[in-house]
Amino acid sequence: MSEKGRVKWSKNYMLSLLGQIVFWPFDERSEPGKLCFPGHCPKPSEESKPKWSRKTEFSGSLPEAFGRTKAKMEPENRVFRVTARSLRIFVFGESAVNSANGRKQKYHKEIIDQRVGRVMPENKNLAADGKRKRIQRLKKSIILMLMLAIMVPIVLCIVLFVKVLSLNKTLIMLSSQVEGLAWTVAEQQQELEELVAELRLNRKAGAVVTNRPVSSRVHLDHEETALPEPDQPEDSEQPLHRVYLTFDDGPSIYTDDILEILDKYDVKATFFVVGKESDAEKEALTMIVDGGHTLGMHSFSHKYAELYESVEDFAEDFVKLQSYLYEVTGVESKFYRFPGGSSNTVSDIDMQEFADYLESQGVQFYDWNISSGDGGSTLLSVDTLVRNCTAEIRENDVSIILFHDSSDKRTTVEALPRIIENILAMEDTVILPITEETVPVQHIN
């Protein structure tokens, strides 16, 4: 700053300080650049008031927003104001200064109220619009929450319903599997009893087959024992080797397949059936008879403990099965095979008593002298079954082969075509069904 400037500034400073003392105070109600004595300052004109519009925004301190410049807050002016206040207190007294300051603060508040009042009417519509938008957003949020509160449980219910249906299907499937396993367990229990009977049979000195000793070859891993054929042929004019295919424990889910295979090769067989009473099994019994095959009996219940409890129990089971087969097929069967064979040792009663009862009823019983080996719980391979059924046929004039027609004997059905082909390929060999002229193969005299 030049020397001339400093002199001018000092002069203005002293004049301003003198004005603060003499004409105290600078009243905020006075127009800019004019001084007035306290209490006699006119109100500022409308043109001198700061302009206010809806675009005005508050920034900085409240005095700045109402037109007061930042220059008043600079350090030089702060010193000036403090000095002026001290001189005013010295000249007019502290109470007068405080009273004047109170009036100033009250007036500032009135100005603020007036100016705020000027702004609100202009922004009233905008505020109302903003409020309506907020309410609309709130309504939309509430509606969305209500929809979610309704839809989420519905979706969950649908998902749970689908899950329940799926679980219900799974439960039905598992129930059917359990029933199938129960039936399999029952069959295996019966097979176990037959195996026990077979082991006991092996401890005996020997069994006979129609006045001929039993073959020494025994299949310990199968259900029954393979025994040789009788000495005499049925008819001297018949082929040298006669083979009888017999199926125990049917009908089953594989009976239709067995009948189709037999019909394909134009051979007849013998089915020793049990008392199964479903519609499908009744139809299978009818198909056996209509196909020209022999229908034999294998007990109604196939339960050793009940069947061999006494001759009376055996007779009751026999009559029940014979009557049932006659009712379904119209055929009165005259052929019987003991469960476990006539040589089983499960019965505490001599098997000859049961054989005598059958003879009194005009019924002939038949055992076997070749076993396929499918009576055990182990599922044999096709090659093993073919070998078991065909290896000893040439050693016998009459060969009665034991098969099982049950739901767990899949490989028996698969091996049957090869067995038939191998037998038919043998010289002087024929496959026949059991008839009344067939010489029985029996394990007991």
C-alpha cells in the first residue's frame, strides 16, 4: 500500500470511529450508506431490501444469507467493531448498549420471519408436490410389501405341495419295494428251509428213486438234490432219452416269458404251481392249460411248518389248492410235487404218510433227478444253468429237470432257450410234459 493510501485509510478509520461514538449505533434498519440516531431510523424502502426468490439458497452463515458481506468478518473490521463497542460503553453506558443490541436482535428475527414468510408461499406448490410424491412412494412401498407378504407364502405353499407330491410318489415306490423285499425274504426263508432239508438228506445213508439208489452227485449250493432216473423206460418205441422240464413255485412275472419260449420251440413243460390268487396269476394258470402244458400242484401255502404239521393239515392244503385250480382252469390236477421234495427232513412226520394220502386221492407225486441249481438265494449265471441242466442228460433214460418260476429267477428265463436248443440237438432225445403214463422219479419208495 502506498503512502497516500495509508493516509486515506487512517482518515476513514478515524471518521468511522468518531461516527460510532457520536451517531451510535449503525442501525441495521437504515438504508445502506446512511446514518441515523438510535430510535429515529426509518424503515428501509422495498427497493433497498435484498431480493429473495425461490432459487435463493442458504450458503455460509445466516448473516451472509441476508445480504451481510463477508467483509464484516475480516480481522480489521473485527478490531474496529471491538474498539467501537468499547467506546460506546464508555460514552453511553453498558446497559444502553445491551438494550440497543437486544432491539437489533429482535429486529433481525422479524426480518428473518418476514423473508421466510415471503419464500413459503412461492414454494408452497412445490412442497405440496414433493409431499404427494413422498406419499405416493410410500404407498407403492406399502403395496409392494403387501404383495410380497401375500405372494411369498403362496409360492412357498406351491413348492411344498410339489414336494409333498414327490415325496408321496417316492413313498409309494418305497412301499412297493418293501413289499417286494418282504416277498423275497419269505422266499429266501423257504429256500433256507429247503437247504437245511437238503443238508439233512445228505447225512442219510441214501435215498432211492423208484427202486434205484440216489445219484451220489448232490448240489449243495442249490435248493434240492439231483437224483438219477428210473431203470425202465416208459415205452420201448419212445426215444432213448426223455426229458421233462418242470417249473416250481409259479406263476410269477416270468411265466408269460417262459410260455413264449416254450411255444417258440414247440415244446411242452410241467408247472407245479402254488396258491396265488391275483388276476394276473389266474390268467397265467389259464394260459398254462391252454398252451397244452401240464398243470401240477406244489401246495397252496408252500409253508413247511404249516404244511407238514400233520396229515390233516396237509390234506386241507391239498384240497384247497386242487379246488382252486379246478375253479380257475377247469382242470382237476393229478400231479403233485412236495415242497422241498419227498426226501426233505423238515417234516417230523414220515413223508411216506403224505405219499400214502396222495395215493388215496389218485394223485401221483414227482421229484427230480436233475436240478438247474436256481433254487438257492444266489443268482446263477446263464452258463452255469445251462451246464447244470444238460451235463447229465445222456446218463439218464428219463431226466426230470427242476427249475423255479419266481420273480427273482431272471437268469433261468435267459438260459431256457439255450437249454432247450442243447437238449433238442442231442441224438434220440425229446422234451415231453408229465402225463399219467410218465414213470415217476421219486426220492422215497
